[in-house]
Amino acid sequence: MDRIEYPAGDGQKIVVYVTEDVGQPLDPLGIFATVASDSAEEAQAGWRIVSTAVLPLRQMGTAGNIFFQSGGQFATRAGLAVFYGKA
């Protein structure tokens, strides 16, 4: 996953994670394990998670969905923003 950090004013920052497009359903457990590990490191410097947001960047459907407008959809790439605050 790519990770980019943006300052967002006094005592605030946004960390954006973008997954690779794997062409299959994403592994949310792996994604959030990465975020949890990073946030534990951030906590050592006094940063705390204030909020998170997820943005699907690419979705695919099953063959039935693509050709016959049936079946389910799943995300193959996503962006996750983690908003941090520091007291």
C-alpha cells in the first residue's frame, strides 16, 4: 500500500493509504492491520485517530454482473484516509 502524509493545520494531519489494484476483492483485515500498526507508532508521538474515511477507487463485478447486469460487485482498489489530531 502507498502511504502519503499531509499536514492539515496545527495539531492535525491526514494520512492517506492507497491499495494496489489486485483485481480481486480487497482484504480488509490486512488493510486495517496496517493502519492499526501505523497508528500505534503515531500514538508514541502523541497523535490520535480522530476519524477515518474510505473511498472505493475501482470496483469489479462478477462475469454475470458484467454481461447480464446480475451478480455482485466488489472493490479491487481503495483509498483510506486517517485523520489524526494531537493535543
